[in-house]
Amino acid sequence: MKPLAGGLPCFLTFGLWLGLLLLCSWGCPGSAAPRSPPEKIAVIGAGIGGTSAAYYLRQKFGKDVKIDVFEKGEVGGRLATLTMQGQEYESGGSIIHPLNLHMKRFVKDLGLSAVQSPSGLVGVYNGETLVYEESSWFIINMIKLIWYYGFQSLRMHMWVEDILDKFMSLFKRIYRYQSHDYAFSSVEKLLHSLGGDDFLGLFNRSLLETLQKAGFSEKFLDEIITPVMRVNYGQTMNINGFVGAVSMSCTDPGLWAVKGGNKLVCSRLLQASKSNLISGSVMSIEEKTRTKQTGNPTKVYEVVYQTGPEIHSDFYDIVLVATPLNQKMSNITFLNFDPPIEEFHQYYEPLVTTLIKGQLNSTVFSSRALDEFDLGTILTTDNPDLFINSIGLVSSVEENNNPQPKVERAHVWKVFSAGPLTKEQILKLFVSYDYAVKQSWLAYPHYTPPEKCPSTILHDQLYYLNGIEFAASAMEMSAVAGYNAALLAYHRWNGHTHMIDQEDLYEKLKTEL
Ligand SMILES: Cc1cc2nc3c(=O)[nH]c(=O)nc-3n(C[C@H](O)[C@H](O)[C@H](O)COP(=O)(O)OP(=O)(O)OC[C@H]3O[C@@H](n4cnc5c(N)ncnc54)[C@H](O)[C@@H]3O)c2cc1C
Ligand SMILES: *[C@@H]1O[C@H](CO)[C@@H](O)[C@H](O)[C@H]1NC(C)=O
Ligand SMILES: *[C@@H]1O[C@H](CO)[C@@H](O)[C@H](O)[C@H]1NC(C)=O
Ligand SMILES: *[C@@H]1O[C@H](CO)[C@@H](O)[C@H](O)[C@H]1NC(C)=O
């Protein structure tokens, strides 16, 4: 028998071939041998992005891979609570849309439950007076809209609802794609697969431009739309149309939060993923070549991190960065990459959440008597003299009720402002107050369309999740990015190119049913 390549006897080669053929029915890259599974994966950041990624990495790569999740602060990240008199209140990401299906499923699968978000009446304050006040009667709201903003406002109102419906129905496609394991190599490709050029085009224009083109009156934009952007993103209508639509959807009914605090989703995801939490701050990532037990040199990433005063390092086959990459927020250095990994300088908006327990001085906003004041949320117009973005009644993370402002007693109010509030400023809003606690954030990107999202693939097996925030920053967006990064890492590791960046998926999956 003539020995074949490498001196293997014929039957053995044949056996190998057969084995390969069998293995390849699971989808192999060309004719190469299937890659052995990764040994270790690092996830940097234990917010909703990082923990959802860890959860899906475990589902895809199986029980043997070791997953380390690094967190320099608290598990939950921008999902956090502030405690006042023994009660916890959401201080970061707080409301979840009824169509945020990943969040919904996490809550269900992880044994958590939902509470309704307060849905009190909304007013808009311009620094002098209330320019708009919602009524509990739908018909009165409609009449007010027409009265204040003309007949076209009603048509506009319907137009907005129509646009949002369309937006949601396109966005929902992502759940379908992800449940079929499809991944995308960039945020742009992901969004393009959902709604094509029109959807992606929302990135290129400001919300202002889009709405002006649609014929909205200046007054309506200043007094209704801008205040909504200020409460949700601390910015004006100069944000891109995509995040504008996400922000508008927060006026929909049925908003909810997680009982006990939204951050519980992160700790439960972490638990369910059976990852190892490392309380430390990652300082640098460097590509290294290492010889493993198998004898072959392989490319790995060295992650250097600090826990307390000590500096450690470890090697990983795959690394997912799940925190905004900039010096102020994560300060991670990418060492010796060729070509170098781009510098990230994205600016995040400073925002302060202040919880105040006190009696609101309602005459500041409205000359009407206190007992007639029934607003639960006061939004503001873009007036530079105003020192707050919004103020609203809140209930603790355990409560499932709607706090009523009417009763003449101290309530807990949440204020968003660009800077910390002074005592004098608080006393301009409150007759008196018992407690005030605050938390400062670098909250979300400063949006300046035309927007380009930072890359998802930073290097061969190095991924970045938070680019998606430049489309829109929201918990559900980070969960979508977490799932996508896990799928992308899995398919790229195994060479499943047919599962990445597929066009016309909607049509393909339609015929599959
Ligand atoms: C005040 C406020 C209100 C909001 N309201 C809403 C809302 O109502 N609804 C909504 O959907 N979204 C809301 N958002 C947005 C939402 O909270 C965020 O989009 C989401 O939580 C981001 O999650 P993430 O996991 O991507 O990032 P993060 O939560 O920021 O997680 C990143 C984590 O990485 C850690 N980290 C950073 N650098 C390192 C390092 N070098 N080493 C180790 N760990 C590191 C950080 O400590 C952090 O825990 C709000 C945000 C804020 C601030
Ligand atoms: C958005 O603008 C960029 C240039 O800034 C352009 O390259 C891109 O094609 C535009 N995308 C869409 C969908 O209009
Ligand atoms: C970022 O990290 C470098 C070294 O890792 C350090 O010298 C620098 O002070 C850090 N910057 C910030 C803003 O924390
Ligand atoms: C409430 O605010 C009004 C208007 O700013 C002010 O005139 C009044 O003194 C305040 N009332 C109290 C009790 O602080």
C-alpha cells in the first residue's frame, strides 16, 4: 500500500475524511479541520450588555468554556438604584418598553417580575409657566392639542404614532433573526437588515430635520417634542432620527420596570451564565502568541487588570468589550495591534440624577392652588435659564402603584439635570425637603448626526458592543448588541460565514415558516 500524504495509511486517511465529512455536516469552513472550542473568553463590563453577552456565550459555546466577566464598579453598570430611607429607587436606566422583548424574556426566564412604571399626567414648563398640561381625559388632550397647536397637530400626532408603529415593527425583526442565530458584523449592517436604506437613513439626519420636513410647527416641536428628548437623552432635537424614535416611544402606554430594580437582570444573567465575576478594572489588552498543550502556537489576548493595588494578567481566546470605550469611562489601552485599534474619543453626556423627598412648590410651575396640581411629571423646554431637564414623581422599585401628587405631603421626586443641584436650587423647587441623594453619570452619547457607529469587530476575536449606543442608547439596545456579539464570536470562531451579514433575511425566514 502506497503511503499517502504524511505517510498515513490509506484507510486512516479515509477515516479522517469520513470524520471530517461528518463533522462538516454541522458547517465547516471549506475543508479545514473544525477548530477546537475556545478555552477562555473575557467579557469586560457587567452592565446589561456584558451580562447578556455572557449568557448567550454560554448557550452557544457550551458548558466547558471558561467565561470571566470583569467589572470595576457594580454589577448592573448604568442600571443602578439609590437608597433613601431604606427604599431603593432607579437612578439610571429605569423604563422598559412593552416591546423590548429581550428584557421581557430575561425577566420571565430568570424568575423576576415586572412593575408598572408611574404614568402620571405630564406638563411642560418653559421657565415661566406651564405651556402644556395633559389631562386624564383623552378627548380633552386632543382638544388641547388642536387649541394650542392647530388642527395639523392632530394629524401630526397620528403621523407620529404611525411612524412609531412602523419603526417598532421593523425593529422587532431583530428578535426573529437572533432566534435563528443570525449575526451582524456592524451596527449599520444589523439595522440595514431590519429596514434597509430608509431605516439607516435615520442616522444621517437630525430629528429636527426629519420632523420639519414632515411639516411640524415650530411651536409643537419646541413645546412637545424637545421636552421629550430632554427627559430621555438630555439633548435637543439635534439628535439623530433613530434615537429620536426610540425616545418618542417612551410616551407609549405600558412602560414597566423590574421589581426589585432593573439591575437584578444583570446579576441573574451573570449567575445563569455560570461565569466567573472578577472585581477589577481592565487596563490593557494585547495580542500575544502562545503555545498551548496541543503544541500549535495560537493567537490569544492578554488582558491586564487591576484589583485593589494588585496587577494581574490572563490570556483569552476571545474578548468582548461591553463598556463605552473612552478614557473617562473605561480607560482601556490596546497595545501593539497592527494596524492599531482606533482611538475612541466619543463624548458622553454628563447627567445627574437627584432624588428628593419633599413638598413641591407647585406655584413655581403653575399659579393654581396646590390641591389642584395633579401633574406627576414636569418636562422642560430648551431654555438655558432652566437648571433642570425634568422632574417626576417616582415610586420605589418594590411598589406597583401610581403615586398621586395631590395629597399634601412629602413625596419622592426624581430630577434630571446637567449638573449637580445646589441646596438653593432645590429650595427653588420645593417648599421644604427632608432628604436628597444624587448620582452622577456619563449617561449616553452626545448625538451629532450624521452618525457613524464604532466598529463591532476591533480585531480577529476582539469585539466591541457599545457602538450600538450611537444608534440609540437603551437597555434593550445593549441586550441586542450582547446577543449579536455572542453569535458573531461563535460563528467567526467556527467559520460559519453563512450566518453573518445575510441580506434579505426577512424574506428568507418568511418562506422558512
Ligand atoms: C440616568 C439614565 C437614565 C436612563 N434611562 C433609560 C431608560 O429609561 N430606559 C432605557 O432603556 N435605558 C435608559 N438609559 C440607558 C441605559 O441605562 C444604558 O443604555 C444601558 O444600561 C447600557 O448598558 P451597557 O451594559 O451597555 O453599559 P454599562 O451599563 O455602562 O456597563 C458597562 C460596565 O463596564 C464597567 N467597566 C467600564 N470600564 C471597565 C474596565 N476598564 N474594567 C472593568 N469594568 C469596566 C462599568 O463599571 C460598567 O458597569 C439610561 C441611562 C442613564 C444613565
Ligand atoms: C449616510 O451618509 C453617509 C455620508 O455621511 C453616506 O456615506 C451614507 O450612504 C448615508 N447613508 C444613507 C443610508 O443614507
Ligand atoms: C488611564 O490609564 C492610564 C494607565 O493605564 C493612567 O496613567 C491614566 O491616569 C488613566 N486615566 C484616567 C482618566 O483614569
Ligand atoms: C413658591 O414659589 C413661589 C414662586 O417662585 C414663591 O413666590 C413662593 O415664596 C414659594 N413658596 C414657598 C413656601 O417657598
